[in-house]
Amino acid sequence: MNFFKKHFIAGLLRIVKVPRLSATLIVSLALTLGALISVYTITFTLIFKPLQGVPNEKLIKVIDYDVTFSGIKVSHWNMRRLADINQHFSHYGTWGLLNITGASGSAYSNVEVNNISYRTSHFDASDTIPEVLGIKLILGKSVLESGLKNHVWISESLWHQAYSSSRKIVGSSITIDKQQKIIAGVLEDTTELKSYNSVKKYQVWSITNLQGTIAST
């Protein structure tokens, strides 16, 4: 033990007495530590931090309410019922309804911009869904604004790809499944939803104003 201790102390004294050797060791240690910190940062970002999707996922409770008719299961939820639930049971939190369906009843819609077709996930959602899922409005009108019938919001990725991030798209028309709609704004991408196996990064959102549905029968 004394042998190793003696040579360890001798090595430290040599580093102090030889400036060139000291500089080399310091630079080597700095580079090694820098590399280790970089690897740790990349690993933490890719593995430990959640992927982009729904930041409020752990706070969300999903409720299915189905009714069976002659062996056929039908969801009992609709926007009118949700409006009542959200109004009378708001003390439990914010309620939202989300369906992924295209205009033709499929899970996807075809969006045409400048004669280029984009396959998109089409969401039919209540105006409370961005708050429930933690989705940010990037550009345009708030989903809570009433009187926006025939309007849709598009995802950030579709905005970048199809419109080159132009801020002039709000109020312009867009063709979705051969139907003309008006772009109300741009919403943050939603890439992961437990209820759906495949969500495309190109998305269109049809938003229903819950307050407006309360007056309907």
C-alpha cells in the first residue's frame, strides 16, 4: 500500500513541477468531461424527457360511455351532452371530447394546397380540448372564439410544409376532402394519443364551441 501511495504522491509532484505535462492533462480532462456531459445531455433529452405529444397526459382521465343496441355498441357522448357535463361538473376539472375522423368517416382526410395533396389526421374536438391536452395556439384565432363555423385549425407541421410558415394564411381557404373550409389558425402538433395507434403530423382540427351548443335542443 505504501508503494502505491509513494508513487501516487510522486506523480502529483511531477505534474506540479512540469508545466507542460500539467497543461496536457488539464486539456485532456476538460475534453473528456465535455464529451461525457454532451452524451448525458443527449441521453436525457431523448430517453428521459417525454416525446412531443400531450404534456398533460398524466393529468387526463379518459371516460368511455357506450350504449348497446341489438349488439351494436354506440358512444353516448356528443357535443351537446358534453356541454352540459362541462357546465354542471366543472368542479371536477375541464371536460373535453375528441374524435379522430375525416369528412368521409375515415380516420384521415386529404388536404389539397397548391395542387399538392397531404394525408392528414382529422380531429373533431370540443373547444376545451387544447386546454385539456395542453396544446398551444401558434397563430390565428382562439378556439374559444364563437361564430367560427366552417373554420378549421391546422397543425404546425402542415403549416410549415404546405404554407412555408406564412402568417398570411389566417382567413384563407383550404380544400379538405373536396370541401372548402377557412383556416382559423395553427395549433401545436399532437403526435401521441393513447386512444389512437397512428396520428399523422399533418393535422386539421374541426372545433365545436361548447357554449354555443348549450342553446340547442
